[in-house]
Amino acid sequence: MKKLLLLPILLFLITSLQAEGGDTLLSPSTRFGGRDYIPKFTATILGRYEYNTNLNKHHFELRHTRIGVSGSVHPMFSYMALVDLTYGGAFSPVAIFAQFKPVKGLSMLIGYDKMPFSSENLLSPYQYYFSDKSFLTQKITAWSDVGAVVAYRWDKVVPFEIKAGVFNSGGFHKQMQFQKNMNYVVRGAFEFVKGLRLSFNYAAVKPEALRMHNTDFELAYDWNGLHLEAEYIYKWYNGGLFSPTHAFYGFTFYKIPIEKKLLNHVALGVRYDAITPNCNGKLTDDGVYALEPFRQRITAGVTLMFVESPLWAGIRFNYEKNFFHKGTPCDHDRLIVELITHI
């Protein structure tokens, strides 16, 4: 409990010091050519209600409570600290790193962050198109650890961004341990035509003793409020321990502007996603690797957005219909109502 109270108290003290205009390291607003170095604060809270239509049971859930601070201390040095106080009912770091930008477009960060793989995986919760991420992201690409990422962005002619990273494989609480095996990732995202984005991703991860290789292709297109997106992963295992895993999602999301002060827009979305038998690379309590079954799902949703960017406030209504293979019982169909708030 003391750890949970520490960050809000720290943010309050920092804000107070800046308001007083004291001569502190966090308020050098006239140093380095007059650039503003006052930290920026953010908060995201998503609360939801879920009704399981198979089991006739329901519950309320505080899905995310994220707070964070970011800023610069020099024209070439910046930082971010973002934590989730309630994810999965526990305190969880999200992104804590220092970043170095020696020239325009080039950057390097060291710290704790998501591995740069898959566009959906890199979204923040308030940016999701649906209440829950696809199986592709939930079951495969949800990798975060302490490591380093080098990135280069080019905004002319054919805009693109390339990232390459090396990460530990033991998790946030084992970062002090020396390791023989690391996780590797590379990502390239390109906009060949305005509104049309294509990306390629590769990651080699080894949570324990099993090395897994992931190749990912994404395609997204935006046009007058219409968003189309599809992503596919081919995953194979060292030594041919299991048959390769395939994961896919595709969806359409359409925003309808509302000419009223109260409501910004209404959005309609439909998604299909599926994943074949998958191993997460971690041993069970019995010392074996297990496979999760083949499953697929259809999600339909309506989002009422009252304000969007830089402040976000809205309500999501989603229904998820699951389909399992070879007689596996289905108990996952859900109706979800979610409140979105972000600043």
C-alpha cells in the first residue's frame, strides 16, 4: 500500500514546486534556448461491467488505472514513467525509461517498455478500437521487459519508422540477473500512400528454455472516418517441438461525426480474430509445456465518444462471441460496457 501511495504524493510535490517557481532541476523553463522542461502528467482510468452469457454471471472490473509523467531535461534527453495501479488487480509497471535523441529522427532508449512488435500491442488502453485486444496480442505479443531500443523515423516522400531492440527475458523483477539468452525484435512501418500503412515485424523470444520466432505482417487504411486493419502472425518453435502457430485478426471501424456539443462521434466496429494451438513458452507446475486450444471470435461494438484528443471520454459497448474447436466447452461469451477517461 505504501508503494501505491508514493507515486501520487511524488507527483503532487513536483507540481507544487513548479507552481512556486523555485530554482529546481524540474523547472528550468529558460534553459537551453527557452525550451519548456516542465513535466507533463497523464492519467487513464477504464472501468467496466462484464456479463458472461454462457454462465449467467457478471462482475465489475477496474481494468486500468494508469498514471505517469514524462518530459525532457535537455534537448537530447527525455524520460517517461508510466505505471498501472490496478492491472489484473495488482501494481504493474508499463513504461519506465530514459531516451536519447542525438539528431532529428534518431533515438535510443534504455529501460522498461513494450517490445516494439505489432501495432495493436503498442496502443494505449484509451486508444483501443474494442474493449479487449485480439487473441494475437493477448496470447502472443504481450512482451515487456528491460532493454534497449534504437529507432529512426523519416517523414519525407515515403514516411517510415524502423526500430530494433534487445531485451532481457526474466521480467521487471529479475533485471539484476545476468542472462545468456536475450529477446530480439525488429519492426519496420511504412506509409507508401497517404492513409495506407504497412508494417513488418520479427521477434525471437525465449521466456525460459524454449526459443520462439514470430513473423508479423500488418496492413491498415484510413479514409474519411473509416478504419480497416488486418494483422497476421506466423510463429514457430525451435526444434520443431510444436506445429507452427497462426494468429490473425481483421476489423472495420467507422466513425460517424455528430454535430452536437455533447457528443463528438459514434463509432461502429466489427472484428474477427482467431488463433491456432499456441504455447507461451513457459513451463507449467508439472514441468511441461502446454498448448492452448484453437479458438476464434467475432466481436461487435458501438462506441460513444464525447471528447477525443487530447482529452478522451467515452463509453464502449461490446459483445464477444467465441468459437472453440473439437468440442472444447465455450464459457467466454461476454457483454461488456466500459467507461473511458484519459487526460
